[in-house]
Amino acid sequence: MFASLEQAVTLAEPEGHIRAFVDEGKQMRLLLLDYRSKMKGQETGEGKARQLLYVDKLLSAFPQPAPTENAVSKNLPDPLSERELDILRLIAIGRSNQEIAEMLVIAVSTVKTHINNLYGKLGTNRRTEAIAIARELGLLAD
């Protein structure tokens, strides 16, 4: 699944190319997050460890997304933060807390805190309800 991306990272890493990845935008960022998560689950030799550091460097070069129209939606008394929206999107595609933490490079406890905050803002305490409410409010695509 990641063969082309792995080849691109392998070729770009020695030269330190960053812009080629960043210019591809949000989809590349998400792809790199998935790739990083996959890499962390594998045994790493020196080459893989160097690649992992390079992928981290690439991810840190992406601009932080500006709050979306949905994040400032008047439908919620307390709008979701961009990070809460990121986590909600990952929950909606079935990611576990551990996977979310690895993808966003944060602690599992931080993921849980964000989830509890978004549950409070959405008025629920279940993932499935949070997803359904978020879809009704237009915070998630169907």
C-alpha cells in the first residue's frame, strides 16, 4: 500500500527534500501519518530509524490547519477545536485511541482528554453518537 510513498521518502531523505511533500497538501499529510504509524509497528534498522525521523520532520513542516468553517459553527455553543475535529474524523474512520495517538504524535491520555472534551461539546458519551451528531451538524462528511 505504501510502496510508492516509501520509495519517495527513501529517495528524498538523503537530500532533505521537504517542499515536494508539503506542496501536496492535507492528503499527503494524512498519508504520511498512516505511513509513520505503519513504520512504528515494524522492526527498525538504522535506515528505517532515519526514515522515521525524516517522516517526523516532514510532518512538522506541514502548516497547522486553520480552523474550518465547521469549527466555528454556530450550531454548537462551544465549537470544536481543530485538534478535536481531527480526532473526531479519525474516530469516524474507526481508529483506536492508540492509533490516533501514534498518528498525531500525542499521548493516549491526551487523545482521551480531547475525546472527553468533544463528547461534552456534542452532548454525548459514545463514539457512535458523537459521529452521528457531528454528521447531523455538518462537522463530518457522510
